[in-house]
Amino acid sequence: MAASFFLPILKNKKEVNEVTAVILVAEDELAISQVLKAYLVKAGYEVIQAFDGEEALEKFHASSPDLVLLDVMMPKANGWTVLKSIREAGSCPVIMLTALGDVSYRLEGLNGGADDYIPKPFNGEEVLARIKAVLRRTTGEPAPSDIKHYGSLTIDLQAHRVMLKGTEVDLTPRDLSVLLFLASHPNRTFTREQLIEQVWGHDYDGSDRAVDLSIKRLRKSLKNWPESEGEIKTLRGLGYQFCVYEDN
């Protein structure tokens, strides 16, 4: 699979990156750490990686991150030990990220001062949503709107709901994921490979024809969305674009 990259924006639309937070990812599994980094960097965050508990504490004190994604099962010092040291140092937000999904472990993390707890396997978009929510709570920054209005089409990125002319659009989970991703990046063009990597995942080994079929179903579901407000465009030789003309 080719590395993910953004193609040039083909419409003149001002974009503002309001994300400046520094995230420390403390995760000993390289593959998971790299996936998390890719999601976070693409969302605009600065990422610092640590691969064991001792390194996590060293980088925490050296960099003063805005939030820590902390795995529990790490060598040299486990997540509970790292969390305790972070809490002794201050109130930096911490999200526990671990394969230990038992309720008792979640309670241990939360009672130990963690701000949130995400069990593996995780969804990258969910991790991003949890990070944004924790940062909003802990920094007091105003929450950016997760509800997008494109004329008669309303997309709630947080609640994963799509409304067209006041009626909810019924989509399969996969088609919904495709639409939510495209709508999160209006007027940007993505290749089939990029969409597969972002929606289907790095381990998908099927045909990229799945993207075309998903787009076809989405267009059918959104057939009553006026073209004067927007459309899902095919740019031959380039890919697909969620093209919109109005964002209220």
C-alpha cells in the first residue's frame, strides 16, 4: 500500500488548522505507535513517541506534552507506574490505551487519575475524538463544531448521523465511515488507495473496487441532495472529492 498523502486542493477554500497540541504516545508496539502517529499528525498534532515506561517519563518531563496516550503493558515501567509519576508532577491529561479491557482495569486507570480509557483494538477516528474531548475538558478551549451543514445536508461527525432535508439517511457502517471521512476534509481529493487506508485499514487486502461501490451507494443515498449545494465528485485519474459550496 502506498504511503498516505494529500493531493492538492482543487477548490479555492480557506482552511484553518487550529490544532497545536503536543501528544506523547507511550506505546511499546512499533506498529501501533506508528498508526497512532499517522492519525495524529494528519489531524495536525505534534507527536512524540516513547517505547517503554522509562523513556515515556523522560520525554514527558523533557517536553511537557499537552496530553499523553499511555499503554499499560510496557517494559521497564508499566502504565500504572508512569501514570502515578505523571499525576505527581501535575494535571497533564492522560488517556490509557491498552488491550486490558476488563472493567476492573478501566476502573483502576480512572481511579488512578486517567482522564479516559480506550481498549484495544481501537478505531483511529475514535481515538482522535476522545483526544479532542479530553483536551476541551481540561484546557477549557471552546469546542469546534462537529456538526456540518452543507445546504440541506447535515453531517454530525461526533454522533455519526447524516440528515438530508430533515430525514436521517440510512447508511451501512462502511459507507457511513467513507462519508464521514470525506466530509471531514471537504474539497480535498483522495485516491482509492488513500480511502482504503483510512477507512478499510492497513490490513485490507481486497480490491480497490470496494471504494467505487461505496461511492456509488453513497450517491444513490444522497440523490436528493441538490448539486447546487454539493456532490461527491469523481476526478478522473485523481480520485474522489466531497465537493461543497456552502458550509454553515
